[in-house]
Amino acid sequence: MAKKSAISGEYIVTVEDSGSIRVLKIYDNVKGSLRECAEAKGFAYDPNWTTRQFGSKIIKEFGEGNEATIGEYTIVKRDSGSIETYRTYENTKGALREIAENINFTFDPEWTTRQFGSKLVDFVNANK
């Protein structure tokens, strides 16, 4: 369960009931994220593939059913055939810094991840 959350661009920042922070990035540029995944795995791809072709081939190679997880990235093929990618961050504080820089949010480098995440969620929600 989430205490509070905010959406900033492609990012969703959630403060869980436990106080822990979770950052998820849902890609607008799915093909770009597929390229990142392919390059990380050394998977050769044709730049002329459509997003659906590209995603389906990666899922077939590295996944099971309609989903593949490659490091922090998850690739999902929906029933409609469309492809979605999202990323969960192992380095949560690094992801929070990335978001803060994108929205000109000034942060204290001494903040804990929990403090940083909570303040960032409050800032995003107050400035919608």
C-alpha cells in the first residue's frame, strides 16, 4: 500500500506504508528502451523492426510467455500486441536525483532516501 505518490513525466515515485521509496519509469519511447535492453544483453537487432517486432523478439529470447525481465527493465506484450517497458531502480536515490534535476528540485545530498523521496513527492504534488 502507498502512503503517497506522485507522477513526474515518465516517473512514478511512491512512498510505501513502511516509509520505503519506490521509483518506476514507464517509457514513452518504448523502442529506445528496447534498444537499451538489447545493447545491455548483446542482442543483435534490426533498426527497421517495429516496436512490436522488436519487443516480441526480445521477449522470445529472454522471457517467458508475454514478459521478459532484463536487469532493471521489464518488457510486456499486451493482449493487443502492443509493447510496454518499465524500469525499476535498484539505486533509488540515484533515480530520485535524476527526477529532481529534471524538475529543478533542490535537494540536500545529506537526506536519506526516505527523506528525499517524501519531499520530492510533496514538491511534485504541490507544483502540478
